Amino acid sequence: MSATISIGSGIKVKQEEESFLSEEQDSSADVMSVRRAKLEEWYELGVEPFGRRFEVTHRSEDILRKAEPLANEELEAHKMQVKVAGRIMSLRGHGKASFAHMMDLQGMIQVYAKMDQLGEEAYQQFELLDIGDLIGVEGYVFKTRRGETTIHIEHFTLLAKSLRPLPEKWHGLRDVETRYRRRYVDLIVNPDVRQTFINRSRIIQSMRRHLEAQGFLEVETPTLHLIAGGAAARPFRTHHNALDLGLNMRIALELHLKRLIVGGLERVYEIGRVYRNEGISTRHNPEFTMMELYAAYMDFHDMMKLTEELIEQIAIDVRGTTEIEYGGQALQLKTPWRRAHMVDLIREVTGVDFFEVHDSETARKMAAEHGVAVQDMHEFGHIVNEFFEQKVESTLVHPTFVYGHPVEISPLAKKNPQDPRFTDRFELFIMGREYANAFSELNDPIDQRQRFLAQLEEREKGNDEAHEMDEDFIMALEYGMPPTGGLGIGIDRLVMLLTDQPSIRDVLLFPLLRPE
RNA sequence: GAGCCAUUAGCUCAGUCGGUAGAGCACCUGACUUUUAAUCAGGGUGUCGCAGGUUCGAAUCCUGCAUGGCUCACCA
């Protein structure tokens, strides 16, 4: 078939001449062929359809705010001249005049093109524009009869021709898969998505500001590790060619930051990507962002105070309040937050008091009685932890610092001097989810070696997430590390909490998906 | 990895009992110089996710596969 279609200004396109179409040839081919034809038409008009630098004098929101209190007569008298750039989001042609809405970073503003003003030639060019095209306009601000602030166009420039149609104007793009795969389209048509990512940036900015104010130094440490330590997780493996060296992507920031505390930097933090080779869910992405900080001469009590104040401040900065809602649940982030020992919480919920239980056998018996699933290799501390995870965790709605984790699951934390079965460690829970993990850092190299040895034993028993021996880290401790408080916060989950997003994929610009 | 659900036009969605594909927006043609989901007249642009099977006939029923979503598992 060689049907011809004609478009606005008379160009004929043979549909069989669609050699420009990409491999995936979809049925937007029709729209795309029309746009290709218009592209040619721009070239024939002597206009470069992929333009260059454009000097922007105003953003949409600034204009709307300035014009808002003024009547049209006042606006016309002032002749407020503006240059605005953005993407055409809607077009309404009326013969010899046209309206359009343009979108820039701040939002949407209406523009008005009139043949009398532009002249016949330029107006015809305006009519050649499509939804999705990027343009720069110069003109003056007025208000229409209905009162909408609008730019009366005196000149316009095509900055980039759009060759693909945008999604529909009032349902936007809903298909979740397409939204993640083509996040740029999602950002163009879904303003709330754009706002979420703006808020993500604000949260991190706020965090940096508050840490800087407390004298923390931002540092960057390697993401390629010989030994992936500092957490219990399976790493991604990679390889360096020139050194012919097997390497792991980091699973935590911890061990390098503590080396810097040994080095005397005293207060350091890093906001960085970590990689864990695990399943994907609404709360897990294989790469995610952690903030870890270490402060010499502090302990885990100081870390609790720092954590609650930090998150409270961020909430005020970004949300303007400490009373937030997540998934319909009202949450109060005003400090101070509840502090509870893990063993006390287990006793509250199950009646089992692990301060009175002193051996693994009794603990195992209690687990069986209370329907807590445990593995054969689990010792006392693991079983306490299983009780907490299976019985207590989901009951913690409002911010709660749970402290006193068993030593078996805390190979990098200092033991509690009163009861060395437990550590001076806490995790922060909100709505059943972990948001922070912190401890008084273990600075005794001899104890640290024992802990690593215990981890190696676990590894032999089949726990492939147990810590490996890190001799280089122990050497650092042997030079002497001051008593130190350390803290880690999962940035993505914090952003989810503060932007009320149900899935981690909604706070990651490009979540990992299987290839199409 | 398991269970459940989804996949139809560029986008958002209908599609009855199995009878051969529809709407709105977008797009195209024409009209219209302050519109507002602009309006009016006309035009359907499709590998019904993919591959088999059942059937005279499959978007529809069956099987497998792919991708995604949710839940669980995993993730201290």
C-alpha cells in the first residue's frame, strides 16, 4: 500500500517511506511519521529544529506570582517583558490565534500567539508546533478574560522538536512499568512524581546542612572492596582487569569510615550507594543509598539524640511539621522518641524474659513454645533476635529506638558492660520498618578479632552473609580508635516515609527492572 | 523462589454467552483572533504481551512462556 497522508502545510508523506522508524516499530508510527514530516518542513523553512542556547529571564511560577495581585490593566500598562523556555503541554488553535500551555521546572504557564502580533509567516510556524516540542518565547504578560495569567508572544524559537507523542493529558501515564522504564516521560506528565524527586533532593540537602552544622566532614570512600564488610549481606562481585583482581561492590560504608576515625578526622559522614545482591521488593532495591556517620568520643545514646533531632529537623524543613502521615497512618515525629530494650519489648509482647534465660537450649524451647521459627545453627542471641523480628517488629508504629541487640548479630558493636550478651546498639523502627542502625563502635582490636572469628564459624555453618575476617581493619584498630558513636540511615526509606510513597521504586529515579 | 492478579490503539480504559475490535484524549482534514478537559464537522490509526492447543470460529476457554504489580520467602 502506498497511501499518502497530507499534513498541515501541504507536505505529502508516503507511509511506505518509514525508513526512519526504529526497530521496535510501534503503532505510534503514524504520529511519528507526521512529526518527521514536520521536522523536514522546519528544515525547509530554514529553521534548525534542535535549537541552541536560550536566555531565560523568568520561570513560570515567578511570573504567576508577580502577576497574581495585578489587574489586567495594570499588567498591560507595565508591559512586563519575559523570556520563558519549556515544553508545550497543550495546544488550542483558534484560526488566527492560538493558546498553549508551556511547562518548565516550576510548573505551567499559558502563552498566546496571535497572527496580528507575530505576522503571517511566524504565526504559520507557530501552527506547525506540536505538543511535546520545546520552545522559548519572548513577550509580555497579560490576563485573559477568564483571568488566567498569560504570555502574549512577540517572538518564539523552536528549541527541540519532539518526535514522539506524549501520554494523554489528564490521566497522565499510569502504567507502572512504563513509568519506571521511561522515567523521563513520567516526570514530564506526572507533576506529583516530579515533586517527590524534588523532595528527595531537599531531604538530602537538609541532612547535609544539619550534619555540616555539627562539624561533620563529608568524605568519599571506595565502592570497590576487597572484602565487602560492615553488614551482613551477599555482595555483587566484579573484577579489575589490570590487577587481575576479584573485587566486591560495597555493602556498607562502615569500615572505611572507621579507619578515618582512627586517622583523627573525628566526625565524618558519607552519603553513598551500597549494593546488596538480594531480592527485590517494595522496600528493597539492589542498589540503594545509605548515610553513615561516625563521631569520636560519643556513644550510642548520643547517636539516638542525634538521629531523632536530625530526622525531626528534616521533617520540619521538608514537610513543615513533625506530624506526618504514612499510608494513612498518622505519625508523630516530635522528639524525644521512645527508647526500649529489645528484651523488655519481647517480654511485653510474649511474656518471655530473656534477661532470665541464659542458655541456647532454654531459648530454643521458648521459641518452640511461642511459635518462633529458628534455625539449627541459631544460638541464644540469634533466637532473641528472631523473637524480636517475628513478634515485636511489626507492632512498633511510632518512632522507637530498640536497643541492646545480642552480641551474636552485632559483630562491630561494643558489648554492654552490665550484660555482655548484649551490645550497646540500637535500631530505629517506625511502622514496623527499620530506619536507622547505630552503636557504640567496637574499638578493641582483640575483641574485634574474636568477633570476626565467631562470624567465620557462622560462615562455616552455612551463613553466607556472615562477616569475613578483615585483617586490614583490625590493624587500623590496633593503632587505636577513639571510643566512637556510629550511625547508619537508609536514605531511600527515609524519603519514602517523608514523601508518603509506598514503594522504594517511587523514590528511585531508575529502579532496577528486568530488561524488556 | 512460591501464590494471586494484570497485559486490548500513542495514552487512559470498555469489550456481554466464544461470532472476527470500541470509547475518550492524542493524531489527521476543514472552520474559528482572549480559549480553559476550547468548540463544531469529518477521519480508527490495532501482531488484543508471545507461542501452542480446543473449536466451524478465540481478545474471550486451556497450557506454557515473557514482563509488571501485590503478598510471602529472602533481606540481622
